[in-house]
Amino acid sequence: MHEWGYREADETAAALTELLVRAAVADGGRRVSVHFADQDRQALVVALSHRPGLAVADTGALPELTGLGAVSCGTDTADDGRRVWAVLDL
């Protein structure tokens, strides 16, 4: 994010990313991937656990993500594992 020119969001983006990664790691998979995108002065940060077969999305991290500054956040479970995501105003 910093290299994209969003220096004012560095600390918030780092805190959101750390929490998203912790949530993905808690799923117990062997890999975690993190994805970033930006559009219209907002950034999307997604962590994917890559652990298939999880039945229900865990929403426990969502209140904390909002408390860290996410304007929107969520989680879902798919064939490739659980995705936990947050949107940040830039």
C-alpha cells in the first residue's frame, strides 16, 4: 500500500492485514495467501486460508476489523478455503 502512494493508510492497513492473516492461520491450513486491490480511494485486503471443507464462516474477527478502521468487512467459505476481507478508505 505504501508503494502505491497510500502512505497515510500504512498503520491501518498493516493492522487490518495482521488480523486477517491471524484469522486465516487459525483455520489450520498449510498455506495462507493475502491479496490487495485498490479502486476509487478504497483498498481491499483479503486473506485466504486455503483449507477446504470448512462448513461455516467464522465471523469472530469482524467487530475487531471494524474497530481497526474497516468500512466494510466479511467472511465466506468456498471450495478453496475461507476468505476474510476488509475494505479501507484511503
